[in-house]
Amino acid sequence: MGDEERGMDSRICASCRAENDALARYCDQCGTRLPDIAVRRSYTPNHLAERILQSRAALQGERKRVTVLFADIKGSTRLAEQAGAEAWHGILDRFFAILTGAVHRHEGTVNQYTGDGIMALFGAPIAHEDHAQRACLAALAMQDGINAYGAELRERRGLELRLRVGLNTGEVIVGRIGDDLRMDYTAKGLTVNLAARMENLCEPGRIYLSRYTAALVRDDFRLRDLDEHRVDGLDHPVRVFLLEGLQRHERLDDVQSEAAAEFVGRDAQLARLSTALAALRGGRGGIIGLRGDAGMGKSRLCREFAKRCAAAAVPLHAAMVPAYAAATPLVALRALLRSRLGLHEGDASARVGAQVAAAFASRNPERSALVPLVRDFLDAGVDQPLAASGLRSLMLERIARVLPRGDGPQVLLIEDLHHAGPLLIDFLCRLCEQMATSPALLLLSYRDHGDLGWLRPYLDDELELPALDEASLQRLAASLLGPGAGLDTLARRIAGLAAGNPYFVEEAVQALVGQGDLQGLAGTYALVRPVQTLPIPDSVHALLAGRIDRLPETQKALLQAAAIMGTRFRPRLLAFSGGDADTLEALVQAGLVRREGGSDDDPHYVFCQPLLQEVAYQGQLESQRRATHAGLAAALEVVLREAPTGDADLAIAHHWECAEQWQQAGRWNLLAAQRNEHRDSALALRQFRLAVQNFDRADASFEVLRQRIAARAGLVRMAQSAVLERAEVDMAYHDAWKMAEECADMASAAELLFSYAPECLQRGQADEAAQLAADAVAQAQLAASPALLARFRDTVLSTHLAAGRIAQGIALCSDGDDAWLRSPATGDTAPALAAYGAALTWQGRLAEAGERLRAAADCTMREGLDPVRAGAALIDWAWFSGRGGALSASLLAALRRAGSEGSVALRSPALRALGLAELLAGDAPRAIDVLASALPLLPSPGPVRASLLAALATACVAAGRDAEARRHADQAIDEASVCGARTAELWAWAAGLPLSDAARRSEGLTRMAMLIETTGAEVFRPWLLLAQAGTLDEPQRSQRLGEAEAAFSRIGVLAHTARFARETG
């Protein structure tokens, strides 16, 4: 049994009180079965136990990407029968000691004993960016140990003990860990299951990997592709790989293919290395450090420098310190020395010995005692123990002298020095001391976070590798992807996500290839399908997760809470998480976050790496996320009360929804939707839909029922400014009506009627729309809800205007309170003011109408509201008053945007308004083009279409296109009369009368007179009088023209009098 196992707590037999080893299953004295082994602190090594219990995440639970290892004995039942009960107990104890020792040496955790095997995790609860490599090393160590023990059993007992191991990598949920290290792991998806299936498939004496593990270790281990296999529980075959051993890299470029990506952004650093190379060739060596965060291109820079060395015929010997260096402390030194001595994979022991003897004893025979020691060191496997400390120190001292000396200048490269443990650091100090008198250049690469204070005194130069700019990253991505269709955009997206890190770019491209989004070869890929979401490659995820887990607990907690807010966060809102200014500053100094904007009282910060935020978010359990989302939502509510901000309601709704507090989420969805209803129709529609969903998820209550009605009412309203299928509108209305009947709430019923009235108008039912609005006013009054009426004044006025009930609409909106008319226009009152101004225009009260409409339009532009309603009403007023100069350039520009980019529901009224504006400007042909372009948007008859046709007829009259004018006017009259749109019909009659025959003109004059009397549309009174004058002889004609002039004067406009007099003369 190994030293680690001997230090474990012993187990006392309840029968004879004999002391047994911690892993024993039966008492060594009496054979009594000992209690089943549980995963306890007692057999987790102390150094690992302390690290686990110091982790808040381990104690609370979190999501982890890990590598799962299953190992067992094939045919254990038969072996137990052959060995006999007592001997089998001892065999199992030794067997489990070998397996657990291998797991613990590589900082894995034994999670479960399976009778004749174990399940172990690497990467949880202690996170490692190289968890897959550690699992593979542990598996190899297990096989080595069991093979040696098996040979012993075969010789002594004739037993064939063989191990099979299966590995898979993926995400698991790590449950809470108690003080005794009892762990409860719940697999997400097939992570654990697939690892068990790998073990079941595996042949004795072998190690099988899933493709997910293989993808992470392919550069470090020798793998053999065993093709696809069918496994139980999966519908599709899985690709299996055989792990054969460690991969020895003979040259620096072995890890990467020759078809590497373009070298970008590091020319300055390469130039400094080239200068050092020139100095080396001149006889001056030195020590240079390469410092940069993970993925910044240190290894790529070294490969480019290696090419310069090769071109200059300067040998370069390289080694990399693995992250699992604690388990194999001198593996980098072993690789470096083998390269320095010219040894290759598969060299015979005799050649190794000859090379060692030549280097270590040729000039000093007294050193010959070191030769076998060095030879054994170079031939050793990764888990071979080192020599006794005295000899080891002598050996390391001699290696430090030999390495930098040779027949000429040479470069020694050691990468990832931040992983070095005490033993390797001790050697490197010795090596650095030798460099001053050696014709060699020592190049060391490392990350920022390593404790490398020991190195600083030795450095002659240090090169920093900062984040690359986005243009360089885009070049890199383009060189990897190629010039294919759609790849430019993809390259920009990848570069933006990488946030300065070239490794992320390379791995993201490989991940897209792996998941089938790209096909082909590097540099000539073809896009198979649009990439909706860029994946986080497993290698990148492991790197970032490892970086997060290395943080002290307070920093990690603050970083995870910030990740809940997104890539941008406000520390002011994170006070509930326990983070303080010092903790935040530590994250800044670590290069994880940076300040960007905000004020001194409320600074804003961003994650330096967007991917880091996503990994920090994904690593938290859903329960933890929900709690943090709830805390953020509550904090935002406080901030919003203190200092209202534009989009805070959206953020609050998002956080309550993520916290699964459905009613709270729906409430803020509803507020956000209502706030944006006249500003951003697409956003408002999304928020109303979310409100419906979230209220429907909430537990039923009277208040929730009212909120469900309000959300559906808003959804119905959005049909006037956004694109909704009629079926969705009808379902929302009918469902809400049933709810309103159920709760018998008059205010809810009123809001629903207000909301559906404009939909009736759009469907060609003007009278029904006006009646619904009037009924809604009555319901609101019964419910004593003046605020409800205030919200929907624009609906009351617009529906009554379309139906020709102008005075009634104005009366319904007054309700004895005209404070809203006396107060300055606001974002809440501007839509109603615009509708009120439109009603006044049609009543012929043009002076007052102009004042109201200009105030409404100015407020609309100032508040960023939807410009169509206020703009259209103002342009109608300008047409009737003949004051085209009253239209601002900014308003017309906003209407043009709405006419070309807005929703279909708003484009047609915007285009109608723009057509009239062109007509006011004297460009009748252009007006016709603009107005005609709106007709395809309105395939069904209705008030809006009738009004558009009437305006088009007016433009055709002005352009002298009489036949078209008559056709459009007649069509407008027919459609308006069918749907009850009396004001639109009145305009159409006015446009078409000058071109009508005597009978049609007589009919039109009678109908116009009746419509003016019934609707109160006095703005058309002068036009009627002018038309009548055209049918009379003198002196009645002159008398009627005088009456028309007086009527124009009463409404405040004379601009159209002369023209119309000519047309009717």
C-alpha cells in the first residue's frame, strides 16, 4: 500500500475490534464484513481535503465540466472464486489502493466505489483546466500499477488481474459537499453514463476515451481511433478512442500542424527575440521571459522564433511544464534533457546510456556514478519516483551545468513556467545561475498570475504579450476560415467574442468544425449552415473555469454575481453579494474586469473577456443563479425608485424571470411594454408576449387574473403598430374576455374594450369601434378609474373621428377635467393631444388644432415616440390650412424612416402623410408615387385604406390625371361607406366632385351636406359651398362664393379658395 493510503484513518472491526486499513472491506483478523465504504474525508488526502473545504462553491454546489473515469476488474466474480474469500479481500484492498493513489496523485476525487471498481472525477470539486489530461495520466498510472500487481499475482497465485478504464468529458452538477466530504453528483445529460459505457466497451488492459475527452488530449497523448460503436441507452453510435500513452514531442512544432494560422500582432516581440538570437550567435546569451495571459499567443510566438533559430542553424531544445506538474514534478526537465542529448522516442537503453555518459562523465570520470542515475531518470515513466534527496540534488546540479553547454550557441525553451512546483523551481534557479557563463539563451514563458518573484532577478529582458486588437483577430480568423461565402461576417463575430485572445479564435473555429457548421480544410472552409450561437470550445471553457476557480472565494463570489448581470455590470447593485471595493479592485488587477463608463457614485464595469462572463455564469447552479437574479432585481427596483432610468424595467423583468418569480417578472414586462408602446413597437410586442407567458406561469389569484387581462389587452393593441396574425389577436381578446367575466373587474373589462376598439376600426367596423370605445369609457367611469380613461383618450378620439362622431369623442374625453390640455405635452399625453388636434382640425378649429398638434409633434420628437400618429395629424392640418411650411425637417425624416423601416401597420399611414407633404410642396407626381406605394400594404378595405385612396385621388386631381382621380375617389367612397368611415368618405367626395358628371355631382353635394351635419366636420364646409357655387348661375353663384369665403375665414384659411373657385367656375 502506498504512503498516502497508510496515512489514512484505520477502520475498526465491530466484531473483534481489530484495526484494519481504511480501504479494507473485510476484517483481516476474523473475516467479518466491514461496513460499505462511503466517500469520506478519511481517505481523501489531507492536502486535497483542505482545498475542497476551502471552496465555497464545493460546499454549496455548482456546475462543472469534468472528466469522469470509471475503472473496474473484468471478470471479478470468477477471480474471487479462484482466489478464495480471504485472499480476495486482500487483493481488493491492494487493488483499490493502486486506483485511489493514482487518482489522488493527479488531484482527482474518488466519487464512488462500485464493488470491483471506482468512479472518479477530475475537475471537480477542485477545478483544473487540464482535467482531461490528469484523468488520462491517472488511467495510465492505474494500468501500470495493476499490470505490475497482476504480474505478481499471476506468478504467485495464477490469477489474471486485468483492469479496464473508460473516460468521458462533459458537464455535471456537483451537489453540496458536507464536512465529511460526502458528495452527491448528479449528471447532466449523458456525461457520467457515457463514461460508464466507455468502461463497459473497454477490453481488459485498455483505456477507452469518448470523442469529447479525445478532443482535449489529442496533442498530449497517443490515441488510436477505434471507429464508432453502438452503446446501450443512446440512439446514435459513439466514436471511441484507445489511449496508448503519452505523446513525446520531438520538435516544438509537433503540436501544431504545418497549416497554422497567420501569425498576427506579435511582430514587435518577434523582432526583439530575433535581436537576442543575433546576440547569441555573437557569443552573448541571456535569459528572456515571455509574459502573457492564457491564449495570448506565447506558444505561437515561440514556434515562429524556432523557425528563425532553424534558419540560423541554432539548435533549440524545448519543454513544457504541464499543469499536472505536482504529480510529475520534473517531466519538463526530462523532456528538455532528452532533447539536449539528442534522444528520441524509442531509443534503446544502450544509446541513452551512451549519450548520458558522454555528456556527464567524459571529462570527469568521477562523475560516472551519476550516469546510471541520469539514465534511469531519462527512461522513467511519468510516475517513476525520484532518487534519494542527496543523489537527486547532485544530479540536478550536474544537469544544470550540462544543459546550457554544448558545441556552440543554443536556445533552451521552457513553456508554461507558472505551473512549476518547488522541485523544478529549485532546478531552474541552478540553471539560471549557470547561464551567465554559458553560450545559450534561456527563454521562459509564463502567465501573469504565477508566483514568479524568484525569477525576476535572473531576467535580462521580459516581453509582454498584451491582448490583440480586433483587426488582428479578424485577420487571424479570416486566415483560418478562408474566403468562402458568409465567412467574413463569421470572422468578425469570432473576433468580437475573442476580446483580444487569439487562442479563442483558433479554438472557436475548431469547435465550429467539430459541430458540423464548417466543412473542408483550414483556410478553405465552407459554411454549411448559418451559425446562430458561437460555441465555447471545451478547451477554452476548461481554461477559463480553471482561472475562475483559482480566485479567492470572495473574488469568485463577486465575479459570479457580476456574471449574472451580463458582460456589463454595476457594482452598486451587487452589495448583496458581499463584494467590496477591495475585492473589485483585485478583479481589476487580475485583468478579469475593467471600468467602463458610469459615474463616480455609480461606476460601470465590463468583463475583459465576454467568454469569461459566460463561463462564470454557466458554472453556477440554477438555484444559485435564481437567488442572485432575485437579489439583482430587488436592488434595481430600489435604484429605479431613487433615479429612474430608461431601460431599467427591462433589466428588472429579465432578472425576475430568471429568478422564476413569474408574477414579478410579468409585472415589469407589462410596465416595459406600456412604456415602449408608442416608442418601439417591436420591443413592446415582445414584452407584452413575455408578460402573458409569465403571468400564465404565476400562481392564480385575483390580482394575477387582472394582470393576465392587462397583458393580453396590450397584445391586442399592438396589432395597430406591429405585425401580428389575426388569430393571435383574436385568441388574446377572447381569452382575456373570459377572464374579465370570471373576475368581474370593470377596470379590466374597460381596458380590454379600449384595446380592441382600434382593431375593430382596422377591420372595417368604424361604428362598432366607436361604440366599443364609448362602452369602455362608461366602464372606466363605473370603476372610478380616471387614470384608465387618461391612458386611452387617443383611442376614444381616433375611433370617433373615423366614424364621424367627432363631438361625441371630444365630450367623452373631457369628463369635466381638461387639466391635460392645459399642461405641457409629455410622453404620456402626446398621443392624446395628437388625436385631439386631429379632431379639432376636422371641426374646422384650425388655429387651436395647430397649436395642439405642434405641441404633440414636438413632444413626440423630443421623447422618441412613434412619429406616425402625430405626424399624420399635423400634415392633415397643414393640408387643410395650406401651411406646408409648418412641417419640420426632423419630423418628415422620422416619417420617412417609419415609411420604409417601420412595421407594416404603421408604414401605410406614414406613407399617406408623406404623400400629402409632397403635394403641399407642389410635387403632385411624387405625391402620387408615394401614396400608391402604400396601397399594397392594405389589401383589405377599411378606414385607413379609404383615407389613403381619398388622398391619392386628391393628388391625381392636382396632377391633372382626371381618370385616375375619379377611379380612386369612387373606390374610396364605396369602401368608406361600407365600413362606416364617414370622414374618409367626406374627403373622397370633396376630391372627386370637380370631375363628376351632373348626376354624380348632385348626389355628392347632397351626401357631403348630410355628412358635414352629422359628423361636425366643418373643415369641409367651405369646400361644399364652393362645389355648390359651381352648379349655380348668377347671382346665386356669387352669393355662394361669398359664403364659401366667409366659411374659409371662419376656420382660419384662405389658401385654397382661389384654386377651387377656378376649378368650379
